[in-house]
Amino acid sequence: MAELHPRPFIPFMVAAAGVGTFSLMDAAMKDLALSLGAYNAVMWRNSFGALFMGLLFVGTRQKWPPAHILKMHVWRSIIVSVMAVSFFWSLTQLPLAEAIGLSFIAPVIALYFAAVMLGETIGRSAIWASLAGLGGVVIIMAGRLSGHYTSGHLWGAAAVLFSAVVFAYNLILARRQAQVAGPIEIAFFQNLFVALTLGLFAPYFLQPIGLSDTPMISGAAALAVISLLLMSWAYARAEAQILISVEYTAFVWAAFFGWLFFAEPVTLPVLLGTALIVSGSLIAARAKPEPVNQVEVATV
């Protein structure tokens, strides 16, 4: 295990770069989902990701996991498949910043999953976190409903919130998975098993890709791998409590990339709602001082 870095600011900035890289992957996936559909975007991204991570898995001489850990990888990959398709479909209906802002509710929801699945106590902090998170969602949705919107926008918001619930459950699985497997192993098998899971529906939904789509798909897969490596390096050299807040820089990146690539404005209700949701998530992080480690970046 690597020693803690004498300058925590450096791992923090590396983690911020990792979040930014992953946010750029989100922007690439939005473009792919708009052109190919969410299913095809996720299917092809994970197929390329399985290839990249497979080379890294073999190159670093990782050990093949036993059967009970493989079963854990399979089950989490099924959950991630549902989560990823719903989230990336929502990006075709909503601005990046709005979708990312709503998705921040997941850590708050995870507190209640932890209570049910892990027997943890729901304290006063969890209740305050829930109220702040719920208030943020209400503000964002009220802002959306008070302006110009379509049924697609409402379904997109519903898809984000659904994916957030699934992601919250995924966080509980990640905590268990992180105790028995490393980030490279998790990322490889997750990409592989997500592709195999979605492959079951290939006869109905899969579309072939052209040469023009290959750079974007391979780029999205590469960005996910780079983000994993950056976050792994940072979390190995700084305490999680120092890095937990860096996750919320994703909103800044999403707002920037949404404006840069899709000319998406960021409204005041989205800013205010996201601030409340982030506040709730930070309260949730204090209520649960042992957040998921670096493997969390491989969830989507």
C-alpha cells in the first residue's frame, strides 16, 4: 500500500483531474447516446473498456478471482447495466449539469440502503441529509416545471432519479466488493460482465457501428480507464475524508462541458438545487465516515 503523500493538495488535484476526465467521458457518452441510443452507447463503450482493461489486467499480472468473488462481480455488473443505461438515456433528455446535479442524491439514498442491508443506524445527520437532498431535487424540478419543458424532460429526470436509487444500492455493493478485490480487477470484470449482460439483448437492440463512431467510443472507454487510474493513485495517497468533496467538482465539469459541446445553459434553480443536494451528500459523508474507495469511479 502506498504511503500518504506529504502534500495532500497534490492527490486532491489528481483526484479532481480524475473527476474531470470522467465528466468528459459523460459528455462523450451523451454524444454517443444521442447518435446511437443509450443501449448501444453503453454496450460498445463497455466492450471497448473490457478490451482495454483486459490488457491492463493481463499486463499487471492480476490473479484470477475465485468463484464467489466472480459471482459478486457478475451481480454488481447487472446492477451497473441497469444504472448506466438509464443514466446515459437521461443525458439525451436533460442538460449535463442538471442530470449530474440530480444524480448527487445517491449518497443520501445510500444511507437508507446501508441501514437495511448493513444494519447501520439512521441518525439525525442522515435525516438532515435526506431533507437537504430532497429539497434540492424539489428546487431543480420546480425550476424545470416553471420553464419550457417537454415530457422527455420529465422522463429524463425520472430516469436520473431511478439511476440514483440503483447507484445507491451499487455503493453498498462497492463497499463489499472493495474488501475483496482491487480496482483493476473490478474495472475489468465490470466492463466485461456489463458487456455480456447487455449482450443478451443484442438481437433486439444492438446496432453495428461505423468507422466514424470508433474514435468516440474508444475515447470514452479510454477516458474511463484514465479516470480510474488517476483516482486510484489519489485515493492510495490521501485519506478519503480529504478527497470526498472532490466528487462534487463533477457538477462544474458537467456545466462547462455541457456549455462547450452542447450549448447548454445552467439555470439558477439547478445551481441552488445542486448546492442543497451536495450539502446533503456532505452531511451523509460525515454520518458515514468510511466512504467507498477508488473503485467507485468504475461504477458507470
